[in-house]
Amino acid sequence: MTTTRESAPDRYETVAIEVDDSGIGWLSFDRPAKRNAMNPTLNREMILALERLEADERVRVVVLTGNGQAWSAGMDLKEYFREVEQAPPHVENRARRESAEWQWRRLIHFAKPTIAMVNGWCFGGAFTPLVCCDLAIADEDATFGLSEVNWGIPPGGLVSRALAETVPSRDALWFIMTGETFDGCRAERMRLVNEAVPTERLRARTVEVATRLAGMNTHVLRAAKVGFKKVQQLSWDQAEDYLYAKLDAATGHDPEQGKQQGLTQFLDEKSYRPGLGAYENEA
């Protein structure tokens, strides 16, 4: 598999993009000396990087990971808190807006499938983009923590909302209130991540899942994942209306005409079984 590191016209200082020949776009936190802590520059560059990956027709799935020994240690305490809080109010407002823009607004409904590959430290504010990725695979030895109480604040931003989305309340409150750390295996048991695998298997397993998604109909995948996330906030009646409208929109505007191909291959050609795999795109 060939992987090409992208060099943007305005070179990124804090993130890195690589695109391989299987349709996977690798988006990395790239502040290894700071354990990939998120500062205002990183937040701005993540917005630009996600826009670029969304527009890149080679990219069919995005993997968010970290360079070095960490996924992300959360918000940069010096740059994001002390320096921003000492600046005029509009600076703090901008920092919060840019942080939210990529960490959940862009990621949670991103046009392409997203996978968090958690390769090391994942703390505090990093829980928001972790949860807002569609899927997550972690190193069994990765270290997770909600350390905010240890230095005098409750979890910041939307971290508590992210936990409420994925983790049972007893587990969430335990780690929010104690500030204790936990590993990838515990994260899997709590359903914070889909799977935890040995270090030597992490990239291979992530590539395996990403390659499968990259081979599927991205138009329909987007409709499926957005539909699921939206209906969590709706009543059954509202969900019925919304999902039928989403189904009609997804099939009517699908450039692959996947529904028609799938029905033909299953009913007429008898060439595949929907329960065991995806149709072969002949468009």
C-alpha cells in the first residue's frame, strides 16, 4: 500500500495529512513534543484539514490518529487556558468557536466515514473528537483520563456530553469524579471505543475496517450514519418521518444507484447476499 504525505499550500504546523492508494485519508495530530495537546492553531488547522479531506475525491474514509506516543493529551493548558483567558474576550470566543467547529460540528456529520485510531494518551478535551468519530479502535495499552478535577475544574467543552453519548453513567461519573486513568481494554468494555487491540495489531486492524468502509457506497453510508445520530434526539413519530425522507433522498441522489444495483445482483443475477457483504459497484 502506497501512502503519500500531503504538503498543503500553507504548510500545517500542528496536523499532518497522508492519503494512501486504498482511499484512506490519515489525519494526524502532529505536536508529538506536547503529546498532541490541542491549541488554537491546531483547532484552526483541523478545520482546514477536514475541509480538504472532504473535497479530496481520492479519500473515501478518514482515520484520525496521533503522531508519536499520544493520540491527544487534550487542551493545551498553557496556550488554550492561561494565554487565551488573559487575552481580550473576543480571543476566547474565537478559540471556543473554532474548537467546537471541528471537534463536533464537522466530525459528527462528516460526509465520509471517520475512525479514531487511539494510539496512546487520550485525555480531557480529546474525548469530544474521539466520540464524534463514527468508529473508534484503541491500543489496549492506551491511557485515557478525565483529569480536569485534579487541577480544579469540571470537564470542559462538550466532554460530558460526549461521555453521555457513549458511556454508562456509573462509569462516566467514576472517572469524571475520581480523575483516575483507564486503559484501552476498559474503554472497550465501557463502549467508549468499538475495539481494543494489541499495539502491534492497531494499524492493521484499523486499515482492515477502513478498507471495508472505503469499498462501500459512501453516499449511502453518510445517510445511514447521520440518520442514526439524528434520530437519537427524536420521538418515534418524528424518527419515522425523518428516516423515510432520508431514505428517499439517499436513494434518489445516489450517483452509484446502489439500491438498484443491489436488488439486481441479489434478485436477478443471484451474485451476492446482502447479509454477507456489499454489492459490487458496476457504475
